[in-house]
Amino acid sequence: MKNTLGNYSYQEIISQGDIWKKTLECATSQIPPTRKWLEDCQDEIIFIGCGSTYYLSLVAANLWTRLTHKPARGFPSSELWYYPATILSDRTPLLVAISRSGETTETIQAIKLFKEKFTQDCLVISCYPESSMVKNSKLALLAPHAHEESVIQTRSFSSMLILTQILAASAAKNAAFIEHLTMLPEVFPKLIEKYESLAKRIAFNQKYNHFVFLGSGLNYGLASEIMLKMKEMSLSVSEVFHFMEFRHGPMSMISDQSLVIGLMSETAKDQEMKVLRDMKALGADTLALTEHSSGLDVDFVVEFNAGIPQEALGVLYLPILQLMSYYHAISKGINPDQPKNLSAVVRL
Ligand code: F1P
């Protein structure tokens, strides 16, 4: 049955495989103009954004260091705008500003401040080529096909994530990594076909009123983004923590109404599994998203089986959890296309 609520959100979520393909096809021609700029990246690179795109800046920074072995940090745009002395050190940074709309005031102002202090250009990642940020920047990576009618970011986020992965792989001269990314679009429909019903079943189980997303390393920013989806779409109690941090206090909130969702890494999966097991013992249900489910003892599992290295898996953690957030909103009679209190662009 077609839902009357949230059609834009639903269509944007399930169109991601096609949009990733288009984003990848468009990206390769956009990289050459950034090559000189990338070579200037001697000291460090700073990624900024707001809300979803702040969380994307965290993913991008961790991936940058993972692939290039150079320092990278991610911040909310407002932190650079209002507290630059706590961010800008004696290093000469490159700045990457991530903004779906290209119109968010905090990010525009942070770019302006950066340009007043440094000579090098800022690179903008956006979905809107005609936006102020893109028009005022000499360097941009664009995902125009990923634009959305919805306020809440889904395919725009995952497509801009792919652009940051391509940028980092280019900086690292890692062609094999980009080859791995080209495999992502074909994995998408298999994930949806296999796990959409699980996402819906979990989402409609009204027992859950507390959602905890756990992720570490490359996955913390992704876990943060899905925490935000659950909040924005379904107005639920939704939290995010680094895996090993959860025992240090926040697990006090666990009850038999909690669902703990682990975005599992390949490198520390055993330790991450112990956290989920501990939460299960406290009464929570557990869901794990992983490349391979061997050795996992959880209530629910989403297994990618993509044959793609950990560093390139990124976007695969998102669609099923976006659908879970979407269906949880529907189960509560909430329209995800009209999120409470939110607008597509925050202008100050
Ligand atoms: C950032 C943002 C989103 C948020 C909402 C409003 O916009 O704050 O992160 O989820 O959609 O806009 P942008 O700078 O990425 O366009």
C-alpha cells in the first residue's frame, strides 16, 4: 500500500542507488580542477557543515586521514564562524565547506572568515550549482541529481559523502578506492529488497521508544547522521555515541524499550559486539549493520556482503536505517515530508 505520508522522503531514500551512479559518473570530470589545490594540502584540511552536513564533515575528516595519513578535522560551521581561535592553529589549512543548499548562513560566514585569514581557495560540496556558495567559490564538487524536495537530507547526504570519498581518494592517488566506490550502486537494490521489510517491522514495533546509534572510527559520523534522521523524521528519543563510550555512563538509559543499533567496523567488530551483548543483558534489543555477519549475536542484522573494503562501505550503512526512521514516523502518524520546526535551509 502506498503511504500517503512522506512520499518525497520515501522516493528520495529508495532512489539512492540510481543517484549514487549519476554522482559517480559526474564526479570524475570534476576532480581535475581540484588537483593543484589538493597538492597545496601540506598542513591539514578542515571540513565544515551544519546538521547533517556537520556529521558528514566528521566522516570526511576521518576518511581523509585514513587514506592520506594527513591531519583532518570536522566542525560545525558555526564553530569556525564564532570561535575561530579554538580551531585555527599555526598550521595553514585547506577548507572544505559542505552544504546541500549552498545557502546556510553559518557556512557562508565561516567561508568568509576563512578567506579573510588565508589566501588559498575553499572547496564547496553541494547539490545546487546555482547556490551562493558555489557561485562564490572557484572550486566545487557537485551532486545536482541528489537534490531533494524533502527538508530532511537522505540521498543528498549519501551523494555528498561519495564526493568526499572521491576527493580523499584523489588526494591519496588511490585509484583502487574509487573503483570500489563504483560498486556501490549495484549493492543498493539488493539491500533494499532484502532488508526493507525488516526496517518496517522494527519501525512499527511500538515497544521501542529509545534509539541508540553506536559507531566508531569512520562510522561515528554516519551513526550521528542516522541519529538525526530518527529525531527529524519520527520525533523519537534518539542518541549517538562512540561504541566504547556507551558504557561510561550513557548506558544508564538502557531499558527493555531500547533498541541499540551498531554500525559495525571490520577492525574492532569483536569489541563492538561485546558492547551490544552487554546492552542486551540490560534488556535492550540489538541491531547490527555489517559487511559480514559471522560471529554476531544480535536480535537483528543487516549484512552488506558487498565485497567492498571497510573504508568505502560508508553509504551502505544509511538506506535501511533511513527507511527505519521513515517507517517509524509513519507508524506514529507523522509526515516525514513536513518535519516539526524544521526548514530546508537555516538562514540567520
Ligand atoms: C544543513 C541543514 C540540515 C538539516 C536541515 C536544515 O543544510 O541544517 O543539516 O538537516 O535539513 O539544513 P545545508 O547547509 O547542508 O544545506
